[in-house]
Amino acid sequence: MGAVSITGEISLVWHDNDPYGGEVLLISLDTDEPLAMNTFEIGGPLVERLSGVLEEGLRVRVDCRSETVEVVNIENGETSDKDQPVVVDLVVLPAP
């Protein structure tokens, strides 16, 4: 997966604290495109910019890029690479 942009209406916003990554926002979208990725974790500087701004019902565009992470199988200790989406930006769209 390369860079992608997904648009839709926020159906859920959840604030959480990741013990390794700090404060995160979790959002779920009712996407404009059926079967598009619809759940995103937002971390880092974007959290500060978007905290208090996002609410259910807003239309947004989520820009993502792919990042390869190492995954460890806890049953046998084997490792493998997995592509994971990383949110680069989130833009609130004007109401229609």
C-alpha cells in the first residue's frame, strides 16, 4: 500500500493513552467508498492539533502512508514484516 486518502463521516472518536506511544486518538469512519479502511489510530503531534476538534458527525479526509513493522508470533517467537497504515494528516472537510 502506498499513500492513500480516505474520506467519510466520523462515527466514533476515542481518546486513549498507549503505554509506549503516549496519547492517541482512535477514530472510526463511515467511509464514502465501500470496503475502504475505516479505523485509524492517530498519534504524535497530530493528537495535539486535533484534540478537542474532532467529534462524531464531522466529515474528514484521512491521509495515510504505509509503514513496515516487525511482528512477533508469541507462540513460537518467529518474526515477520507487516505493512501497517500510519496517519500522516487529517483534514476536517466543509459541510455539504
